[in-house]
Amino acid sequence: MDVLVNNAGRTQVGAFTETTDREPRDLFELHVFDTARLTRALLSRMREQGHALVENISSIGG
């Protein structure tokens, strides 16, 4: 059985008023789009196997 565990993540430390526009975009890219890209890349193989598990893990900070 294939298992995909999406567990990547990071947070932004510092005052929101000192955050650039790029920083929250990078966070969103990692937490949403990178997770979707990786899942999509492996989904065909997982379907061929007939049985697989995709687990998305987050934290309160994510």
C-alpha cells in the first residue's frame, strides 16, 4: 500500500505590519499548492495500486 504524508509547514514570525506581500504568499504556496501538487503527482500511481492512503497533517500554527 502506498502512503503519502503531507507534513510540510512553517510559520511567519514577527509583526504583521512588517510582513511583506511575498511572505504570506509563500506560506500559502507551501501549505496549499505544494500539498496539492504532490498529491496530484502521486494519485495516478496510487489508483493503479488499488489501495492507498493520503494523510494531511497540520498544526495550530499552520
